[in-house]
Amino acid sequence: MATLTLDSLEKSFGRTKVIHGVSIDIRDGEFIVIVGPSGCGKSTLLRMVAGLEGVTAGEVRIDGARVNEKEPMDRNIAMVFQNYALYPHMSVFDNMAYGLKIARMPRADIRARVEEAARMLQLEQYLTRKPRELSGGQRERVAMGRAIVRRPSVFLFDEPLSNLDAKLRVQMRLEIKQLQRDLGVTSLYVTHDQVEAMTLADRMIVMNDGRADQIGAPLDVYADPQTAFVAGFIGSPPTNFLPPALLGRNAPDGARLGIRPENLVFGTEGGRLQGRVLNAEPLGAESLIHLMVGDEMVTVRQEGAQRVPGQGEELWLDWDAAHEMQFGPDGRRLHG
Ligand code: ADP
Ligand code: MG
């Protein structure tokens, strides 16, 4: 059980700054997801918390105490990586017990902890197997078990599900969420997958090129993105961006109007904008219709199974003005 504070964290590799001052106060038991595209600095941030990378400026605090100078093993943190590299020649039991053996815990205590974790992870029947005799999901659970047995104050996850196929990823996502709830361990979880972020996070940090563009609860971030980057990254399909001039509006060069695909409707002749259908994707529960409006591609999301318009059809687009998001040339949201 612990609080975790990142206070104005910065990281440079040589003369290249890759983290530009990230701050967040994480409550005891909170599940925080760091989400952003590849290369934005997610792993670097996590590794600074773990003590695997030095901190260039700022402070990491666990339960209010600075840990910048502490060795990884003295931070009472457990990390689950993308390549969770189990020892191939060791049984599941020994893989889970390894860290505790190194720490010279008495054998009976190790057994009790491993068996408890195996119960939680439904690995009881597999304790004598070798990793190669397990499915991808079971291996992932062993990696989780290795972290759990240490009873850490903080869990760190770096894209732990990215090696699994799509269906298993969904299942493991639910398991991780449930496990984190049951254990109540403060968690910091890195992913590039915005759906994973939306479903797992109590709050998420949306990273853009080494900066935290926005921090908030998933639905708040979705409903009220503070930058064009966040509007384009969170939500699927992504937000449509239009130059205001297309609507005959005056705005500075580089300003954009954002409207989510689910907030666009096909209107009657004389609506706000006319587009020509490029293609349509009927997906059953929803349909995505892509249109060209001037030089811009615009996507409309329609709920339910319905007839989709044909290629080349000319349609009018409409929307409720309340759904418009205005962004300035610097990408910041303009309110009012
Ligand atoms: P992410 O996990 O979001 O994909 P990383 O944190 O791995 O991103 O990397 C962020 C940036 O820092 C990238 O531009 C990457 O090339 C750079 N970087 C990461 N580790 C090092 C390193 N050891 N030396 C130099 N540059 C690095
Ligand atoms: Mg990474």
C-alpha cells in the first residue's frame, strides 16, 4: 500500500531531452495508465519510477519519501515487462519463487506465498510445468505471479499484453483489472493501446512527445480533450479535424475544428457540409462511412446495422454545435 508521486520529472539521454517535466500525485490503490504512441517516453518514465533509469531532474516519491537515489530492489516495486522472460528451465513454481529465494525468505513462507498467488491466478495445476508447456495467457499469469508474491507497494507494467493475440488480450485485460482491484496495489501501467487505457485506468496520463498532454479519468478525457493530440488519440475512430475555412469561418492559420465520428449525422439537403462517400464499412453493430469533404477525409460512425450509402453518393453532414471542439494553431483547445 503506497502513494506514488512524480514531481516535475525530466529525463535527458545525452543532450536529447525525452521527458519534459511530468507530474502526478497517485493515490493509494489507484490504477494509473500511461498511454501514448511509440517513442513518446512511456517506458522511460516507468523505468525512472522503477529505478532502472536515473532521474535528470525532479523527484519520485513513494509514501512521500524521495527514492531517486534508491536501488530498484529497495523501492518495494514489482515490474511486469512486455518480454516477461520466464526462466525456461525452471518450473512455474520456481519462476514465481525465484525472487523470494534470492531474498532468503524461509522455504515454508515462499511455498505459502507462491501457492496463494497460484490460487488467485488459477495456476495451481501448472506449478510443476515448464514455461514452454503453457499458453501465452498462462505465461503472462506466471509473470504476474512473480510480481504478486513479492507483495510490493507498487506494481509497474510495461505493455504486458502486447505479445498476446487480440482475444486473449481482452481476457487478460479483465483479469489484470480484477486482480488489481482485489489486491488494491497502487499501479502504473504503460500501453500504446487507447482501448486498454480506457478500460483499465482509474485515471490516465496521455503522453505526447515526452509531455503529459492530459491527466484524467478516461471518460472525462474522452469527453473533454484539452489538445488536438488527445482528441485524435483517445477514441476510435479518431476525431475528425476540419479547417474552419471549410465552414466559412474566420480563424487563425492552423486552427482546426474537431468533431468525433459518433457526433456526425447525415442531414438533409442544405446541412452544414457536403461530402462524397469514399467507402463504407458495415461492421454489424456499427457502420463507418468515410467521405471526402473538400480535401479532407471525414468519418461518420452510425450505430446499428443499417444500409450504408454507396461509393460516390453525395451526402450532407450535420452536427450539434455543442459537440464542436476548437483547437488553436498550437493544438491547445480553445474554450467558449
Ligand atoms: P515508449 O516507451 O513510449 O515507446 P521510450 O520511453 O522507450 O518510448 O523512448 C522515448 C524516447 O527516448 C525515444 O525517442 C527513444 O529513442 C529515447 N530513448 C529511450 N531509451 C534511450 C537510451 N537508453 N538512450 C537514448 N535514447 C533513448
Ligand atoms: Mg515502451
